[in-house]
Amino acid sequence: MRSLSTISYLYRLAVLPLFIAMLLLPVVGLAEEKKPAPFIYDPKGKRDPFKVPLGVGLKEDSEALAEFGELKPVRVPDYLERFQLDSLKLVAILFQIEGQSSAAMFRDPEGKGHMVRIGQYIGVNEGQINQINDGEVVIVEPVSGQSKKSRTITLRLHKKDGQ
């Protein structure tokens, strides 16, 4: 077994040259870092990254142009827009509490419950929830083929048998 003095001697032999090299590198010039040239952005000939490009996210069909005279924005359909209104069952109504809007709960044909609020879309005909009242939800659906006309549908809360 080597003695402590032998180990410290070997350690000094290994570390001392490294320490001297680290001190001499800046003097010799080998340790100088090469900084990359600063990047300068030139917006000439490039589109604004914060503006939506023309035609992206817009419904460009002739029906939308004829009906409104402009391009109609496309929105992602809600989950409940997959079902006919008569297949959805209104099971609960939650009234406004401390500044929150009223909500209603529907059960879809698969048995899953969904919370909805005023302004959300429901049903395959792009019906929008207009009011949530005591025991009912009022939905406004656009009438297909007639521009700017709509119909009102009222879905009532289903009561349990015997009530």
C-alpha cells in the first residue's frame, strides 16, 4: 500500500501541470472565445409572423360568400355537435353563482354527461345555446337555405318517472 506522501506527490504531479496550463492559456491566446456575429433580422420580403395568411382558417365556399358577402371564419365543432338535438337529454340545470353564467348538463346517446353554457354550439345544425332558464334550454339554429333566418328550439328538463 502506498503511503499518503506518495499519493499526494503523484497528485501534485498530475494537477500542477494542468493548473499551470490553465494559467498560461489566456496569455498565449488559445483560450479566447470566438463570439458569433450578432443576428440581425431583416423583415424585407417576409410575411408578418403575427398575421394570419390570406385564405387560412376561412371558409371560402360559394354559399358563405353568397350568404354573407364575405369570408366566413371556420371554427372547430364542439363534441355535442355530432348528435341530433332529439338524441340529447337535458338532465340538469345549474344556476348562476357569484358572477358565473348558468350551465346545463346534457347526456349524449352514449350515456356521457356534458356541461354547456350560453354561447356554445350544440346539435348537427349549428344550434347555439341562447338562454338557460328554469327547467329549459333555448337553442337558436340557423335555417338552411335561408340567409339570416333562424328557428328557436326549447329543450325541457326531463323529470324522473313519478314526479
